[in-house]
Amino acid sequence: MAIKNMFVKQKPKKIKYATIPSAAAKQDVPEGIMQKCPKCKKIMYTKELQKNLHVCIGCGYHYPMKAHERIEMLLDEGSFRELDASLSTANPLQFPDYEEKIAADRKKTGLNEAVVTGVGAIDGRRAAFAFMDSSFRMGSMGSVVGEKITRAVEEAIRLHIPFIIFTASGGARMQEGVLSLMQMAKTGAAFKRLSDRGGLIVSVMTHPTTGGVSASFASLGDYNFAEPGALIGFAGRRIIEQTIREKLPEDFQTAEFLLQCGQLDAVLHRKEMKEKLSFLLDIHETGGDRR
Amino acid sequence: MTGLEFEKPVRELQEKIAELKNFTSTSDVDLTEEIAKLELRLKKLEEDIYNSMTPWDRVQMARHPNRPTTLDYISYLFEDFFELHGDRAFGDDKAIVAGVAKYRGQPVTVIGHQRGRDTKENIQRTFGMPHPEGYRKALRLMKQAEKFNRPIICLIDTKGAYPGKAAEERGQSEAIARNIFEMAGLTVPIICIVIGEGGSGGALALGVGDRLFMLENSTYSVISPEGAAALLWKDAGLAKRAAETMKITAPDLRALGIVDEIIPEVRGGAHRDSKRQAELIDEVLEPALKNLQLIDSDSLIEQRYEKYKRIGGYIEDTTGPKE
């Protein structure tokens, strides 16, 4: 310390206390009863949010939805018959810790895999459905996801009904390696089969739809839709930024961005989803069917 | 010749033999006997090393800068290759070469990823990583092949589809998805051969067909070993381990029922003798094409569908484990 400073009165150090709330505490204002929007921070009653189809009352943020919540939201009550619930994950590559991860997600989500498939109806019009669920292994596509979707498409062919899929997936399931890559070919071939028989295919991309899922069936609908704000793309943002060495715009790879690029037929708010799907099922029912 | 790490013992012995030969020819001492002994040892060493390559060794081989590319093989395998350009919508992607040619006198359409052989060419060809217009060019020419009833031969050699802003804006996902979808339904035979790296969806977009062959030291994977290591273990340095765990080599894919046949490579890798390697490809290609051309198009599409339908490993409660 310099001598001239020796007589300067030192301010007593104030000790400041601050509680840093844990991430969980930030998110859920009293657990279960109320919800805080991750985007606009509005606090809402959970019941209120559910009634609003899991869309934020303040900013319109579309919360991710569980497969069963979508079934409830879209399909006629009691019309859904699930398919292939007995298919479950193997560990074909003997990948370390894979079974444990699957078991943990099964317990956490109550699902047996990242997609629920079946036959149901919207306003009395039947279709085969696949609902992906990002709460299970980020909705990633392994052999079970590929097989279940393929079988649901085959069911659509068998019953001469349309096929509607809601995608939500981070892409391929790393732990199933090249087998998961090949599910892109398997599902793609099944879509082609249904399409060649004149079958209607609708794809609704929800947050997130990326990698191998975006580069296969998600992009293969006769109609390709997306929910507002959904992240949709092939390559990851970080990899692209590293490759082109520039910062990407904030809205890059969002549904709205892709709509502008001409990659989507429409961005559909959850509130109009059922009505629009119902309309398409209607015009395709009354329209020409080659089968 | 650029050598790889695991080949070092071979290289050292080769150098030693060369040295001794040189010595024999310039001095009075005759070392012919020693040289013969060493050459015998070299042969055995080569056998040992090249027969026990690890997945990571194969990754290095598949990426070897001198490894023959699509255009190299085209020049050996086909007569009169006529390259055709453009997707008729946006541009011409040089990361994919495509055109018509004759194979043993018969018209075919040939399509393949094309890496550059030096930095300048690599920049032009975006390191063999296609943009959507590349896939759309490929699809355009596949449809043309279908119209004129020509078989299609695809050579696969890419790290993956190009991860860029423009590629996303123009629909990289859609372009890949569309190719998979359309290839599943083409009425002409499609033979796909992985000649180097088969990287993810970018490879699969030229990879749906009636037969899939892999060169012995090529790889086919959902993600690069480096990418897998970074994603799974947050450490790209564990790529070597990922190469093993992810099962990406030709023998792995054969065991998984994805690859129909492995095309053997010239000892020490395809780059040692690309002409001979082309002959080895030819030996597998010729009978495969002949067989496929006997099948009517409906059955062809049906069999192609079944081929992909079978791939996957899952458990079905009623029938027990299924592979």
C-alpha cells in the first residue's frame, strides 16, 4: 500500500448475500400448480396452460407436448387404438450404458420408446398416426422408432387411410449407430410405398425436428407443416457456425425462417391444428383416391 | 507415398530392404540372402498388419489423401463417361459428379460424391460434401435413367452433407429425404458402392438401392467418430474409441446385415493400385448387375423394400428377440 493511502479511510467491506435460485426453482413456481414461460417469463396456472393447449397465454410459446397429450388434443375421444406397443429397445451394437439410459427414460416418461403410433380419427375421419415424444431420449430415432413408424404406414396402406405424423426429434439415435441411419431409408421407403398407392401423408414438425428425422420422413409429407417457433434443420447450429465462420441470425432454422425459405407449406398454431387437419382429411376423402 | 501410423513397421522394413539392396549393388558384399530373408519377413509382417487392422486404422485408410475417388474409378470402370451438370433450379454442385456412360457396352447412369485431390479442387468441390442442388442433380439424372431404363451405379464417398447456412436455406433435409424416398421407388436396378467414407444422411442420399457394397477399408456411419465422441463423451479426442463402439467398418456392417458384400482391397489399401482396385470392384459389379437385370421392376422395388424393412435390432414381446 502506498504511504499516501495509509490514512485514507477504508470503507468497511459490506458482505452481500444473494440467493441464487436453482434452475428448477426458477422454472417451476410452486411445483405443479403454476408454470413460468421459459420465453416471456409469464407465470400461469398449469390448468390454464393445459386449457390453452400448452401454449403460453402471454407470448404464444408452444410448450413441447407429450405424445398422449397430443392424442387427447387432436383425436376423437376413444378413437385411438395403439399399435406395436410391445416393441421395445434392444442394444444391437452392445453400446455401453445404453440399456440403463433406456430404462431410466422409460421410468421417467412412462413410454416404451420415443414414438407412439396407432389408428384414430379426427372428426370421424380415420387415419394412422405417429406422435413422437421428445421427452424420451430427445425423440431420437433408433430401430424401434423406425420400425413403429414403418408399421404404422403399412397399416395406413392396409386400411386405405391417410398417415399423419407429428415429429419431435434430435435426429438419429447415436447408440444404434448405422442401424439408426438405415431407419431413414426404411421409413422413407414406406412413405414412398403409401404415396405410390395414392395415400395422403401429412407431416407436422414440432420442436425440435433435426438431423436424420428432418432429413427423412419429416420432410416427406404431401403437406409439410410446423408449429410456431419449432427448431427444424439438418445440421446443428454450432457446426454450421464453425464451418462458415460467421454468426447465424437469431431465427435461423426456426419454423418461420423455413417458411420464408419456401421449405414449409404453413406454420400452424396449435389452436388451428385440428381444424386444418380435419379440413385436409375432408378434401382428400372427397377427392380422387387412386386405390 | 504417405504412410499411416499403423503401417510404420512395414515402412521401416521396406526402407531397410531398399538400403541393403542399394548397398549390394554398390559394394562387393553380397547380401542377396539377407535381402531374401527380410523380404519374406516383410511379407509376413504385411500380412499380420493388414489382416489385423483396427476400425481406427480403417478410418485412416478411408480418408487417405491418395485414395482413389469417384472419377478415378469411373475412368477405369466405364467407357465414354459423359458428365452432365446442374439441377435445373439453382446450380451445379461439384461435390457430386454424374453422367451417362457405358459399362461393358451397356448404357448406365453413374453418380458419385467427388472429393478434391488437392486443396484447390477441394474448395471447388466443398470437400465432397454436397449442397441440396447436388442431391437434386443426382435425382434428376436418376429419374432420367429410369425413363430410359438404364441401371444406376452410385459411388459413395463423403464426410456428409455440407453443413452450411445456404444449404439449410435451400432445404438440405428435404433434398436428402427426397432422394431416399425416390430411390426406394425407382424401377431400374441401383447398385451402391461405398468407396471411402460413407458419412450419414449425406451418403444415404445416394445410398438406397438393390445392392450395397463396401470396399474393405471404407466406413459407413451415422456420424464421424470425432462427432460421436464429442456428442457422447464430450471429448472429440476419444474418436478412436468411438470408431470401435459405433461399428462403422465394412465387416461390422456386413455383420449387421446392411452390406451385401465386401469388396476386397489391394494389400495396403486401394491407393496402392487404383487400377487393380477398379478390377476388384468390377469383379463384384458385373455379376450383381447381371442378376438384377433379370428381375422385373415390380419385384425389384418389392425386394428393395424388404431389404430395408429387415434392418434394425429390437425386441418384440410376442416373438422374442429379433435381430
